[in-house]
Amino acid sequence: MFGYHGKIVEVNLTTGSININNFDEDFARLYLGGNGFAAKILYDTVKPHTEPLSEDNVVVFATGPFTGGHVWGGSRGHCASISPLTNILCDSNFGGNFAAMFKRTAFDAIVIKGKASSPVYIHIDNEIVTIKDATSLWGKTVSEAHSLLSKQNEKRIESALIGRAGENLVRYASVICSGTRVSAAGRGCIGAVLGSKLCKGIVVSGDKKIEIFDADKLKNCLNQLYPGMKERAKHLTEFGTPVLVQMINSRGKLCTRNNQKEQFDKAYMISGEYIKEHHKKKNIACHGCPVACGKLVDVPYGTYTGTNVKMPEYETIYSIGSMLENSDVVSIYNANTVCDEMGMDTISFGVTLAFLTECVEKGLIKNSDLEIPLHFGKWNHLAEIAEYAAYQKGLLGKLLAMGSRRLSEYIDGESYKYLYEIKGLEIAGHSARGLRQMSLGYATATRGGSHHDTRPTYYPNDPEVDPGFTHQPEYSFNSQNNTAIGDSLVICRFIHERSFGTQINETLAEALSYVTGWDITKQELVEIGERIYTLERLINVSRGIDRQSDVLPYRVMNEPIPDGPSKGWMCTNEDLQKMLDEYYRLRGWDKNGIPTKETLKRLKIY
Ligand code: SF4
């Protein structure tokens, strides 16, 4: 089979058994890899009432036909599980070097089941899979653990590891993948699922090569796309994702002060332009990527003084910058590095902290009860606060480690009015009320408040071009199908969108046909995207999700943006309900948001 090894390894940490399951081309063509494989495996293996932190939960790491191959941005893999944060499906994409090295072992994916009796890690060296003792790694930061593992191995290794947050079952613990450009599988708390299994992570090493059906035609196709892709990605190469800060702020859609407003008067101080001028050291890239959107930055003060650390992404600058009214970019460098070392999702951490800070401001929690008092705009101790969360230290750490929805249930009162989450997942940095497409996009995202299901598009705030809500159901339908395909191939979103576009098209189908030898069309890819998305929905439906769950936060539906260029924008419940009707119709789901039997049959799910 071209583009695949055709093998998935299944490791049971309770019994110690290691099984290799072969898959055929029919399976590959139905689900592609990455996200699709993970959704199918979880659907087949995890029972509806499984507790996310129990040994019955399952974690899948999967590559796809683009991983580690010629397609730029094919440095990526995808992981998924049932989330302890949201109690539904969570899936997360990662880069760095881990996925490409995984693809050089004998396997396309790994399924982790059960629970070890003491700390372990899984070592894959080509076709040899071993469960190894991780006692000496437990309690180590991610970089310490990776460094120890590198010393223990003669061959070059790459790793996907948890840190203290995963070990301590913080509800938004992530998995950190090694590489020059370290990358987090950040969203949804797969780190805590691994922690509950006493699994420090996966170490891979390999030298196997995947056969490509027609490498010359693939290269020719990519060569034609290359100049356009490089041009469209030039701001990422120069500034990285923080280049978004000023653009989004200028349109009045930069969520600030726990989304009480959407313009930050000090946005420049946390922008890509500021970072480039004052702290940028050099570009760093995932395996084989010509865009190199990552940067190393100097840290002039704080926990990591005098070192070079990975520049925070835009999403982090939003969550622990503008959402906290924090203009001290160096405090963001330090706290971001703590989150990476502890293995903790910066979006959920920052948005939970912003929520807690507003609860303090509104008198629902007393600062005198917290180990570090919280005030918008004053974040000298941000890195320390991140450590409190990772260790669940003191009342502050315990409150933060819950994630915002659980924290709101704990605080009670009117705190729900200040939440910024959907289905329990804190919302990313693309405004749910300032971007027409993201209202419905977030409400129907299978993982909750994620910007990687429906993708944000920034139109000018000109009423002539305001897209309104009418076309958003169709936009979300197409965008979600496209992201499901990208996460299954697996390809970096930035490169996917800048080379193949934001909708499934013939060029993408053509590139896949050169890798696999399949005579595949755009329409077949659309159907695969639909299949994967509907399968994800089915997993969530089995766990209680329906129309009632496809909602937006109180503030998004009831409080218009107070000022700035997007003043007055919001998405009322009436707007949302109209969009849901049309969206469910397009998806072939019933009025309650449940996929119909006809749809399941059409998509070959049953
Ligand atoms: S564009 Fe950035 S995130 Fe994507 S593969 Fe390249 S370096 Fe990695």
C-alpha cells in the first residue's frame, strides 16, 4: 500500500500485551489516517459511559499519508481520546519532529489502553515495541525527561511526553512533542489521560521509508504550489502567529479582560512586530518545513532569564496576554515556557485564569483566600501561577486545575455569565461574537471551543462585506470537512490553507492520488470529511451531546461588544438557532442534532 505501513500497534498497559493490527486500503480510504483513524478507533473501542480518567479510556496517536513525506507541513500527527476536561471526544494536532519519526517506525498509529501499575513509557524502535520503566522520569519536566531518554538511547529519538500537569491530572494537561520547534498537542487534556495510565509518553526511533505512488508527479504538483504558498506564508516566516495580534485588535475582535471587551490598548506590546524588534533570536521549524513559523526569543528577566525559549503562539498571547490585560510580553514568555515544561494547555490555563480573575473582581471569590492575589493588568507572578496550576498547589492551584466550567460550578452564583467556553473547552483567540462564522463554528465544533474545526476568516468591518449569519451553516459545513481532512492526511493547517486552500478541492485530491495511487476526487474527499465529522459527533452523542449542548457562552449571546470597530456585534440565541437548523440539514442530522440513519448509511458508517 502506498503512503502507509498498513499497521497499527495496540499496547495494553494493564496486561502488558502488544498486538499488531493490519489494515487494508479500504480502511485507509474510508478514514485516511490521523484524525479519521483516531475517531474510528475510539468509536469502536470506548464504551459510552467510560470515565475519561479510568483505565477503560483509550488514547490514539496516528499519522497519515502526508506525514513525514514530501508534502511540506507533513511533520504532523494527531492524537485523540475522551477528554477529562469536557467528557467528550478531544483530538489534538501536533508538529515538531515526533510524528515524522513515528512514521519511520513500522507503524501508522498506536492505540494505548489500560493502566500500568507503576510509571512506564512506550518505546518503538522500528518494529520493536517495548513497555519500559519510567520511574526515573516521573516528576521530571518534559525537557529533562527528553534529555534523559536521549542519553539512554544510542539512536536519535523523538518523544511525545507529559509533564507534571499530566502526572497531577490537571484537567487541561497537554502532550509535548520534541523537535527543534517543540510542539504541544495542547487541547482537551490528553496529557491527563496518559497521566492516569501512569504513562509518561512515547519514544520513537526508526529508519523505515514509505513508498510513494508517483513521487515525480507529486513534486511537480508541489513545485507549482510553492511560490504562492511561500508568499502567503511570508508573515508567518517573519513574525510567526503573533503577527495576528495587531490585525485582530484593529478590527475590534481581540478578546480582552476575560472578553469584557475586544480591544486592548496595549496590543502592540504583545504583538509579533514588537517581539521581532526586541526579542526575536531566530526562526525554528517543524521537521522539513520551509515556512519556519516558530521563533526563539531572548528572555531578559523572570524564571528563564538569559535563556532562549520558544516564542508563544498567538493563541497563548491572547489567553495569557490580552485576556488578562497583560502587556508584559516577557511574563508571557516565562509562563508559556512553564506550561510547555509542565505539559499544560496555555489556552485553557489562560482563559480559566481570566475567568477566575473576573470572579474575584465581581466579589465571588476573595483574593485574601488565594496564595497569589489576582488583578487584571498585574501579572508579575504569572509563571508562578502556572506552576500552582500544574502542581495543583494551594487553593489557587486547585481552582485553576479544574478548568473554567468546573470552576464555575464550584463558585456558583452568577459566575456562569463570565465563562468563555463551549462544551467545557475554553475558547481560542478568534472571537465567538466578533466573527460571524465562529459563532456557529464553535457551537458545533466536536471538541468544544476549538478554532481548528471551523476556521476563522477576517473580513474588513465594512457593512458591505459583513458576511452576516446567513451563509455560515454552509461555511462551517465546508470548513469542518476540510479541517477533518487536513487533520487526517495529516498536514499543518497553516500550510494546508496557504497551499491547498480553505476548502476541499481537486488539487488536494490530486496530491493525495500521487501519494497513494488512488483515483480519488474532490467529492470523495468531501464525503470522507463528512464521515469523520459525523463519526466524531456520534461519539459525542453517545456521551449525551445534542442540540441543547450546541450553545454559546452567556456573554456572546447576551452582551454585545461594548466598543471599538466591532461595537454591537454578538450572536443571539435566535441567530444561533436559525443557523443550527440549516447546519443540521446540511449535515443530515435531525432537528436535535443527531445523525440520521440515512446519513450513517450514506457515509458508510454502519
Ligand atoms: S508552518 Fe509552522 S507549525 Fe506548520 S509545519 Fe511549519 S513550522 Fe510547523
